[in-house]
Amino acid sequence: MAFSVRSVMFTKRKIFVFLKTTRSFFSANNNILPYQRKPKSNKQWRNSRKKSSLSKHVSWEDRLADVVTPLWRLSYDEQLEIKQNAQERILSRLCQDLSDDLCPSFRRGKTSFPVLNILPSPVRDGYRNKSSFSVNRGVDGNPKTVGFYTGSWREKNVVCVNGDHLLNMSEKHKQVARCYQDFIRMSPLEPCLLFHSGGHWREITVRTNTQGHTMAIVYFHPQTLAPEEVAVHKAALVDYFTSGPGSVCQLDSLFFQENTMTRCTHEVSPYQHLYGQPYIYEKVLDFKFRISADAFFQVNQAAAEVLYGTVRDLCIPNIDKGGERTKTGGTLLDVCCGTGAIGITTSPRVDRIIGIELVEQAVEDARHNAALNNILNCEFIPGKAEVVLPHLMNQFSSTDQLTAVVNPARSGLHYRVIRAIRNQHAIRRLVYVSCKPEGEAMRNFRELCCAPDPKKKLTGRAFTPTLAVPVDMFPHTPHCELVLLFER
Ligand SMILES: C[S@@+](CC[C@H](N)C(=O)[O-])C[C@H]1O[C@@H](n2cnc3c(N)ncnc32)[C@H](O)[C@@H]1O
């Protein structure tokens, strides 16, 4: 990989400066504005942010942009620098924690590893392939407004502002949101603004692929309506988007979910397919992926190619023998595999891929995706990784060639997953992909690297972080993906 390398050297002085200057960029709330100087105390900081976001001189649109895309006023280079610094601070804290945690290799002074320069997103604007728009009272008081919330619930000044000006939003998503707003404004049913206060129309999620195919999912609270009554409104929705004014959106697929809770899985309340194709498809690194209504897929396709290429190279470095790339063999465990993207894109380099994923539909997609790409060496197991992985580990002996990649949700991995990985001696290489490394993932990093602890049943040798690669998946926001390689 042709990147320049920054080294994180953890001298006492740097740690002192780090602690003294500022807390992590991501602390407390991710919306800190980079051009705001952080006041001395957290209270001052919160007050200054509140004041600035509620200032009469800032338009609602700018307030929303400051919340959803807080880096939008900066050049892309400046954004990357902020993210790079934030990742370096997080990694610096990790090393500090590890040395405090009596991690032997960190005590011996091996407290530096390279942090590569952040890999930029090839697409900076309109990159989101999935957007969820809420329904609430707009700036003009209209309760049937489709957009994003801004303001504070506690201060009762929440308003819904349309997202047409947001830089990360695709034109197609904006168009579907506008049409949905027109539709619910014509509907005799009320919007569902708060769960306990009645109303029906809730948010809409829009998914698109690089070819412009579009899926919309409308969420609806049935309240006391009978199924026949709900059916009338579903039919009106289909008419609107297929032959009415909404047909300008050229939806390829329309889903409907009736739910009485904020978030419901397909298993709890099925996604009802109202119209068109049941799936959309996306291409990543020349592999084709089928995506269901509720399956996870990276929100930025172009950056996903960068991410998956990086992860693949770190999991299974491809040995170049006389100009020919060779397969290195072994097994790759893809933990929290979603629709199978990491495993499938890495499959040509290994003998076997085993993916584990909680969401049944995503597992179905992953199996389908392997078949779609004529890949025969992938298997996908549904279930919680903390339940599946400990049993799976019994299949392997310490001499097997086993690599693991984990890409959990923000809540990180269950301790049992970490323990199963640590205690399986065959795993000498582990790639951790995290979109929030400063959160629960940090706990996982420490559990991977701390000294063996029989009381916690952590008997396997400690891992050591050896390389970090930040990848920018979310331009205009402070977030990025961190790919962290651990070895032992
Ligand atoms: C950040 S996504 C990554 C998906 C996939 N690696 C990709 O790049 O498309 C995290 C995935 O972990 C799954 N997940 C969450 N908790 C899990 C658990 N306890 N066991 C297995 N999978 C889980 C989610 O359903 C989701 O698909």
C-alpha cells in the first residue's frame, strides 16, 4: 500500500499534552464544530454550543447542517486533517490505557505502531446510499413535515427541517422525501409525532445504488386501525408513487412496515413488499451484492470499495510471486458479516470463509451473494456471535491457519467473542473495523491486548495493535472507519 506513515510515539510528554489540551474530538457528542474553540470546562462548552446553535442569526438550514454534517464549512483537506488527528488521539489513548493495564508488551516500550494517513472518500457530496427522514412539525408549524430534527426535546424547540441543502444527501433521496411529504399532506391520516400521542405516518427510509435504482420503506403506526383500513392507505401510497405525482421518483421498490416501537426488525414486524423489486443490488470491488430492506450496507459505495480493499489486504496480504498474485489459503472468520461483503471480497485469497451474523435476512442475502458471484468457499451462520463463535472454535486446532475480521455495530463485541478469539491460538491475525473506536470498541481493544487473566478466563496470549488505517466513509461529518490490525 502506497501511503505515507505517521508514527504514534507515546512519550510521557505527548500523553501529557494530549490530556491537557483537549478531550477526544468525539467525546460527549459528535457535533463539535471545528471552528469553535473548546472552552475550559465542559459546562462552558455545552453552553457555548447551545448558544451558537440557537443564535437568531443562524438559519434553520445551517443549524441542521451543523448537526448532521458538522464539518461542512471546511475544505475536504481540513476535514481529513481533523479526522486524522482525532484517530491519532484515540489510538494514543489506547496505548496509554494498555500501558496502564499492565500489558507486558506495552511496558517493554513497544508503544508505537504506524497510523497511516486517512484514506479519502472518492466521492464527497451526495454519497449517502441510505437516508432516513423523520416526520415532525416544521419551522412553519406544519406537523406533516419530512426531514431531520434539530433543536432540543428538553427545551421543546425541536423542529423538522428538510434536508435539501445537506451536502451528503443524494438528489434522489431529497426527491423521494419531498414527494412523501406531499403524499402525507394529502392523506386524511395524522402523522405520528410522538409514540404515545397517536397519529400514523412515520419516517421514510430511502436506499439507492450506484445505478440509481431506488427502494423506499415507509414506517407507519397502525394505532387502532383495522387491517382493512390500513390496506386502504397502503393502496393510496402505491398509487401515489406508481401512477400519481410520486411516480417522478421512479421507485424500483416500495416497502411498508407497521410498527408500534421506534425500531422493529423484520422478524418482529415484517417488511411488507408493496411494489416493484424486492431487493436492490450494488457492485463492490467487482462483486455483486443483493441488499434487503433492513440489511446493513455501508452508506458510501465508493468509500466502501476503499474500506473493503484495505480490510482484505490486511486480513490476507496477497503474496506477489514473480508478478503473479497467489492464494494464501487458510480460513477467514468474518464476525458480524452483514450481507457478507468482507468475506466475499476476500474469498479468492483463502480456502474458506465463515461468516456470522445476527440478522437472518442479512444471512440470506450473504448466502445469495456468494452464489450470485459463483463463490463456493463461503458459509454463513445466523445467530449472535457470542453464542456461535465459542462453539465454532472447537472445530479448529492451534495449527490451523485462521484469521479473523470483526466489524461490529457501535456497541462493540460481547466479551465472549473476545474471549473465544483470544483463547483460540490459531488466530494470530485479527482485523477490527470500527466506525466508533472511541466507544465500546476501546473496551474490546483492551480486552484483546491485556495480559492473560485466568479469573476472566482469558488464557490466550495478548494481541498487539500493529497498524491502523483510518478510512473516510462519511465526508462532512467527524466520523470515519478505523481499520486496526492486531497480531500475536
Ligand atoms: C457495522 S455492520 C457490518 C456488516 C458487514 N461487515 C459489512 O461491512 O457490510 C455490523 C453488523 O453486525 C451485526 N450484528 C450486531 N450484533 C451482532 C451480534 N451480536 N452477533 C452477530 N452479528 C451482529 C449487525 O446485524 C450488522 O449486520
